[in-house]
Amino acid sequence: MTPKITVFGEMLWDMLPSGKQPGGAPMNVAIHLKNFGMNPAFISRVGDDDLGVELMDYLNNQDFNADFIQTGITHLTGIVKVNLTDKTEVTYKIVQPVAWDYIMVTPENKQLVKDSDVFVYGTLSVRSQQSRDTLFELLKDAKLKVFDVNIRPPHLDRATTEYLLEQADIVKVNEHELNTVCTWFGIQPEVETQMKFLYERFNLKLVCVTLGADGAVVLSSDGFHSQGGYEVEVQDTIGSGDSFLAMFLKEYVCGSSIPTALKKACAVGALVASYSGATPVIAEKEIADFLTNNQTNHV
């Protein structure tokens, strides 16, 4: 049986210089999971407006499970203004409040989470009281809980982030976010030291740190696993981390070894960065060919 994955959080439009594109880290993760052959469910909320209709049409056209996406009449569909001045360090201005700040608990989404093998959640969706309360309620029913730390200043609250870490089984974080969190505890900025601190402090099954062009590192019960990065011509890095997480999770929950999952995830993250936008479709053959052509990049 294919493991059942549910993703919770924001869905929105990234407003790029070239025009708008569907976005939001949780939605990106869910779409990539779908593209990689999984059938994720996604809990979110859009507005009853043209942008909301367009987002839903976008998902429906991909045969995506949108049954748990709510529509509100009070708040508009989310947008984010994206600054691509530095292609490798994209910055965002996130409009507030919007529809995904008001995701509601329902009997249906509670049952969905109970029935799921994996529950993925992030940081940004807890910036508002309503969506935060909903997430906290759903976490009570979740099995394997995957926390995608996705810090977007000024939308950051230490106490809430710590609570979400305490709930997690698996944490995925980039090196800058790792340093931000560990600075709260006075932990020195050395990646493996910080990873070990998080792993032990929050009793985690696995910590995964992405290092941009330098690849990624995972800490699990059998120690550290490292994978170097793959060189590509970068268009933008929007969605690279989300595609990494989707591929890593898909491989991990389907029984692949951590080194195998890491290698494929790093390859996908690099390939997505070579395209514009967050959710290009990356076929298995493209991944396999890419890895074949980059066999000198070893652990």
C-alpha cells in the first residue's frame, strides 16, 4: 500500500516579475508529492475570489486531491511578493491577513489526519490564531509528524516554533533556519553540533538540513548521512527545498535507505532550481539521467 500523506498549510500566488505562479511551501510539497507518484491530501483555504478560483482550477487540472481545501468569503486568497534580485536567496513579502490564516477544524479533516500515515506541517501557517489552533488540534491525531521549518520574518514566534518542534518526529530545515533556532539556545554555529542538539533536545527520529548548493545532511539513529550538491545553472531556487522534502519523504516512507533518499532529493532540488517557478514537473527518467550524468558527485 502507498503510504497516505496529508499536508497542512498555506496556498497562495507568488507574484514574480514575470507574472504570478502558484506557491506556498506546503502546497509546493503536496504538488511535488503528487508529481512523484504519491496521492497526498492538502488542508488549506482560499478566498471566494478570482485568484482562489484560479488556484483551485490549477490543482483540479492536475487531478490533485483538493477535497480538503476550504473556501472562505471574508478573506482574500493569499499572495506573496517575491524579490528575485538574488536568485539563490529569494526574499518574500507575505500579505496578511488572507484566507489561509483562517483554516478551520472540521470532522472531515480530523478524520483525514487520523487515517494518514504522515502529516506534514510548517511554520508560516501558525502566524494567525485560527490556523494555529487548527494545526495544534490536528497534531493530536497525527502519526508520523514532519515539521518543515520555513522561517519568513517577521512571521516568527519562538514559543510556537518550539512547540512545533516538540510535536515533530522528523524536522527538515535549511542551514540558516537551523542557526536561527539554535541561537535561541546558545548553540554554536556548527551544523553537525546544532543538528545533534535538535535531535536530542526534541527527541526526534530524524533531522534533515539542506545546505543549498552544497547538498544536505541527515542525522538519524544510525548517525550522520551527507550528500553533496549537484551543479546546475540556477534560474531561481523557489520550490527547491519543497521538492527536496517531497522526494526525500516519498523515498523514506516507501522504504528506501536514507542515503538513497538523500541522493534523489538533492538531485530533484537541483533540477527544480534549473527551472523557473516552484513546481515544474520532474519526471523519474529526468532524475535518473541526471544522476547517471553526475555519478562523480558522491557522498
